[in-house]
Amino acid sequence: MRHAIVIGAGLAGAAVCERLCTRGWRVTLIERHAAPAAEASGNHAGSFHPLIARDGNRMARLTQAGVTYALDYWRTLEATGAQFGWQACGALQLSRGAVHGGAGSDPAVALEQGQQHGGQPGPHKAVAARAVARDGASALAGVALAGGGVFFEDGGWVRPAELVAAQLARCSSLQGTDFVSHFGRAVGQVRRSGGDWQVLDAAGVPIAAAAVVIAAGGASADVARWFGQSTWPIDSVRGRLTVIDARACVAPRLPVHRDGYVLPAIDGCIVAGASYERDGALDASTADRDNLRRLARLLQLPDGVPMAPLPQSRSASRAVALDRLPVVGALPDPAALTHALVTRKGVRLSDLPRLAGAYVAGAYASRGLTWAALGAEVLACIIEGNAPPLDGNLVESIDPARFAFRALRRAGA
Ligand SMILES: Cc1cc2nc3c(=O)[nH]c(=O)nc-3n(C[C@H](O)[C@H](O)[C@H](O)COP(=O)(O)OP(=O)(O)OC[C@H]3O[C@@H](n4cnc5c(N)ncnc54)[C@H](O)[C@@H]3O)c2cc1C
């Protein structure tokens, strides 16, 4: 039976486990915490929606492809009996100027210009979105909002830890699969041993060995060390979600975004977020105050509405690549990458030599819900040598070899 080791039990890792187990792989999952979804994927809830870009850029196309795939995937997962909290209730992206009282309306303008250019190019489904004025937005949300913007039909919210649990439960329940989890084991090193990858803890104690190893999600930042990648521009960006009692104010009926977001009341709580702490971590109370200020602005709450953060408020880190796109595919072989190779006439990323059996799926930044399922499916197809459900340019845009490729080309320029 084909055997893979997956490192990391968040949205990225759970999706990879599920995609491989359903294909009949033997899968060994390794997670440093005692339970899955203990880091970024453990938030109370998160939102998803497509993205509009005037020029239909790769980020927008990848986000649309991710949303389309995730919606199908979640429905299919549910049809197998899996239970997790989610709703495809749509989502609103308010215009920036509207919130600040100005006249700007960026998402609506981008939508209009995108439509003038024939919508989102490429083979993927066009974004189902429409511009809404303030009254229309407020009617959709069921609360008075600060302005209008764009309504995305394919938006909503998910409880990520429940989704992760549902995916792992499916792995265990599939007939004839061999799915083993090692919780409370932190991977310290990964090394070649014969034809296998051996995964060891920090003390050098072996945890598992297999021909295929996948560094999933937050583990991406360690990949450079484990697999000798000298060009690996993936940062860890902290952020905080603030959770308040749903009785504190009237929640919108759907996620409302601007420079942050507010989610509907989910299991008695309203989620407001999220801080993006690239230039140093904020203390929790400052981040909570900023999140609640954003919530009050979006929902036009009068001053003085008491809102106390509940203990479910939490901070976590997102793995973010320099170009903000995910990192999914086979790792390049650093020893075989040369300037002569990357500057050869007509050379493509896909021509670069890879480390046999070493893969990554992650750097999902603030879009883990949107990208993790598609990323896992793309990765499973790549591992099995099949065509992924994504056009070639987009597959290249998330190729883990792109960083080394560009750096080596630049180095010789
Ligand atoms: C404040 C905040 C708000 C967010 N809001 C949204 C949102 O609304 N919508 C959305 O789509 N996304 C949102 N995100 C992003 C989303 O949470 C992430 O994209 C997603 O959780 C990433 O999943 P992951 O599996 O890649 O990472 P993680 O959930 O971090 O999982 C990685 C796992 O790998 C394990 N691991 C790492 N190193 C090792 C090791 N050496 N050995 C063993 N295990 C290891 C970790 O313990 C962890 O469990 C938000 C993130 C934050 C921080």
C-alpha cells in the first residue's frame, strides 16, 4: 500500500490526509499538539468568499477556484455523514470609502471593471457577485451597515476545527484504509533513509518513515531546514480573533468584511477579526480593542455598547508566502538547481528537478478555508501523476519551486 506521512493536523494537513485516504493511501499523521486544529485552524469560526480583481489576477482566480472546489467538497463530505458547522449564506465586502464616510467603492468598482473585461478569465467558474448599495447591503445583513459594496453568493462561514475533525474522522472510517495519528509528537528533523523519508523528533527519535512526506500548513516554515531549501520566503504572521457573546449586539446574518470582518452569531458567539501583526505582535487586549472597534464601525454601533471578549478569543499565526499565494507541490532539489538550468531557453518551473517524495501544502495565509481543500486535491493529483483540477498557470503560481527559480534567475541577471 502506498504510504505517506503528513506533518501538521490543521486545515492543510487534515485535507491532505482525507484526499490521500480516499485514494487508498496508507497515511501517518504527525502533530505536535495533543489534538488536531490546536493552532490557526482552531479559531471559533472563519469566513470564505471569492475575490474580485479588476484584471482577474492569479490571486483572484485561485481564490475563486478554491471557493468553488471547497463548496463542492464540503457538500460531498456532508453527504458521507460528516458533521461540521458551516453555512454558505453569502458574504458582503463593504467598500472602503463607505466605512470611512468617503466616496470610494473599491470592490464595487473592481467588479464593474472586471465585468467590462469579460469577468474572471480562465476556465474557472465566474464569480457570482453583485454590487449593492448601503440599503441593499443592510437588508442582506439584517442590520444597518456603514455602507454598500459587493455581495458574494458563494460566501459564508465554517467552524474550522469541526471541519478538521470531520476530515480526520472520515480517514479513520474509510474501509480498508490504514490511518494512524501521532499526536503530541513534534517533528525535529526529516532525513533520507534508503528510499524513504525518515521523520524524527528533536531528540532524534524516529516517529515514522515512508516514501512520501508532506509538510502541511504551518509546518511550512520548517521546510527550509528539513529539506535544505535556501530560498523559502514564508513568514509567520500573528493575528487575533475576538469573540463576544451574541447578546452583546445584533449580529449580521452573513459575514461582513472591510478591513476586518464580523461573522453572524455562531453557537452563541460573534467573531470579530482579525488583527494582522506583521510588524510585531500586539498584546491581546490591544488586538481585542482594535477588533471590537472595527466591529462597531462596520455595524454602526453607538458608543458605549459593552462588549467583553470571551475566553474563546485567541491569537494564532498564519503562514504567508512573499507573493501571498499558497505553496503546494513537490519540493525542488536544491542540489540540482543551477543558474545554467534555470536560464536555459524555454525552461519551465515544471522542468526543475525535485526531491523525490517530498511535498508541501500550505502557506494558506488568511484563506485556509478557501484553499486547503483545493490544495490537498491538487497535491494528491501531483503525487499520483494525474492532472490537477486547476489550469496550468495557476498550478505554476503555487509551485514550491518558484522561489528558488526566481532567485537563481535574478542572481545571474
Ligand atoms: C486570527 C486569524 C483569523 C483567520 N481568519 C480566517 C478566516 O476568516 N478565513 C480563512 O479562510 N482563514 C482564516 N485564517 C487563516 C486560517 O486559520 C489558516 O489559513 C489555516 O488555519 C491554516 O491551516 P494550516 O493547517 O495551514 O495551519 P495550522 O492550523 O497552523 O496547522 C499547522 C499544524 O502543524 C503543526 N506543526 C507545525 N510544526 C510542526 C512540527 N514540527 N511537528 C509537528 N506538528 C507541527 C502545528 O502544531 C499545527 O497544528 C485566520 C487566521 C488567523 C490567525
